[in-house]
Amino acid sequence: MKDNSLDELFQDLLENESLFKNKEVLRPSYTPESLPHRSVQINNLATILVSALRGDTPSNILIYGKTGTGKTAVARHVGIELERKSDSLESPCVVLYMNCEVIDTQYRLLANLAKQFGQDVPMTGWPTDQVFLKFKEAIDTKDQVIIVILDEIDKLIKKGDDVLYNLSRINTELSRAKVSMIGISNDLKFTEFLDPRIKSSLGEEEIIFPPYDAEQISDILKQRAEIAYKDEVLDEMVIPLCAAFAAQEHGDARRALDLLRVAGELAERESKTQVKEEHVRYAQEKIEVDRIVEVVRTLPTQSKLTLYSVILLRDNGHRNVTTGEVYNIYRQSCNNVDMDILTQRRVTDLISELDMLGILNAVVVSKGRYGRTKEIVLSVPVESTRSVLLEDYRLNMLADFKPVITAQLQL
């Protein structure tokens, strides 16, 4: 049956004029035609890859830098231009982009690569060697240079580095095609876990991307805002504030673009004709809550239980709680939901991990002759964190025991 009220709501919302011309340019998937403040990195990458236009194999490259420093955008931009130039020179170059957070196993990666060349490979079921053979056969049908961009390459090697070993030596098994790799990572240390043979062949060239400063982020935002928003929609303080917030986050341009987009979405929902400073501040809060919610949702159950113990203590008036107090509530909670009880040392480690994630703030304090302990304060919005934790059925069971735990706390 048709929901008339919802139909009318959609119609009313559609009649509100949008503030955006093209919102997609503010998303991470968009590759701009020009990249401010990245000419040095673009030139370095192009200088290495130009040999592909001569039919030679470019060196393998590792690209490092923090999140939002333009690594992916530069690699994709140079890749697009390389393919365009190869078409005009009739010197076949193919650039393939793979995100290893999504395509996170050797099998999936090889299957996706093979499919790019028309091979009908199932996403599961074949021996990996057979998939690799299909890929080799498919690309070696003609003279061409294939450049494989492996974004977030460190996620791939967590499940083994066999695929990198195979790809790094593939050229010895090809007669016509040539393959080169570009690995992109936020983790400067990820190569420490690689087989030395892979490490030497993969890191033939390295390019480091420094963080942007607030002024550089502001330039990037101005460039995108001209395409994304209608004229005179942005208050003059919007871009400087987005840039300032993102500069605090280690020069993260991706965060700044998210802020600029979400601020506009919030203004639209309020049927405003202009995006103002207050919308940027609301967007900052919303993005931070969304990030925390996702981090909390993916925590292991024991970490969730530790965090929930801190919230229970806070609910009962404890502000700066100690590890000993958390452990007592944690242990009681484990008994109530029939979960294994970890040692106090292990729970202290979990608290340190939650501190590193920015969910708790744990400070070591001295208790004189009673030794040292950690004082723990929540660093996240309590209600949204509690809601996410209670999505886990095991923690939800604790609701039945809350009066018992509360009574214990008040003794």
C-alpha cells in the first residue's frame, strides 16, 4: 500500500531548492583535474611512470603519508593522464586501481585483476594459482604496460604477502606484457612485516606526502566549493573554519571536504539559503560522533564490556574512575552474562587501547604508598556510545542486571 504521507514528504523536500551544484566533488571518490600543493609529488610520480610510455617497465613505487594528504588523488590523477597520453602515442598503458580495504585477500585481488581483462573468474572456489595463471594469460596476449595501484596496501599484507610476492616477480613469467605496482599506505612501518625479497622489489622508489597546513587546505576547499556549491551560498567564515578544524587533524584534507559537505547538508535540512559557521560546528560534532560510533561498533566484545563498565561507573556518580574499580564491575558483568573473565593486567591493556583510539582518557597517577593506577575519563558522548554498545546482544543482557550492579556500586 502506498504511503501518502511519505510521498508528500519527499515531494516537499524536493521542492526545497538545493544549495549544491555538484555534491560529488566533495567526496573522496572524486578525482579533480588539478591538485593544489601537490605538484612536487605529481612530478615525482610522473617522472617514474613515463618509462611506461616508452614500453618499458616502471619501477615499483611506495607512497606514504597520513590520511587526507592527497596520496590516492595524486596516484589516480597521474594514472588517468598516463592512460590518456598512451592513447595518443598508441603505446598501450593500463592503470588499475584496487582498494585493499575492500579487496582484502589474495584471491579477491587476483580475481578482480583477471576480470579487468575479460576473464570469467568466480569470486571464490578456484585454487589461487589457477586465478593467477588466468590473469597472466589474459594480460600476455599483447605488448602493454599494466600499472596496478594498491591503495591501503597494508590492509592486504595483514592476510599474507604471497600476492605481493607473485606480482613482484610476474615480469619474469611474461613474454609480452609488463607489470608495475604502486602501493599506497598511511603506515610508514608496514614494510617491516614484509618478506625481505618483496620489500626490496616493492620499494624501488618511495614518495612521501607531507600533511597540508590550514592555508593549503583552504585553497583546496575553495577550488572544490566553486564546483560543488551554488554562488554566494557559503558564508565567508565557512571555508576558513573547515580548514582550521582539519589542520588540527594532522592536515587532513579529506576531513575538511567532509566538513564542507556535511555542513551544507545540515543547512539544507533546516531549509536555509546559506551555509554558516554554526553548520560547520554542527558538522564537526556529527562527523566525530559518527566516527566514534563506527569505532565502538567494531570493538571486540571484551573491549566493549570494559568500556561499558566505565559507563556504569559514570552513571553512578564516579567521574575519575580507577582501573581497579573498572575491573571489579567488568568481572561482575562477565559473571552475569557468562563470559570468560580476563586478568586485571589484560583489562588494563584494553583500557590503554581504548585510550589510543580516543574513546577514553587514561592518566597514570601515583597513590603514594598504595602504588600507581590509571584514572579514566570518557572522551566520547555517553548516550550515543551506550546505544552502540547495547546493539551487542551480550551487553544488552546486562540491562537486566543493572540494578544489581548499581546496588553493588553504592555499597
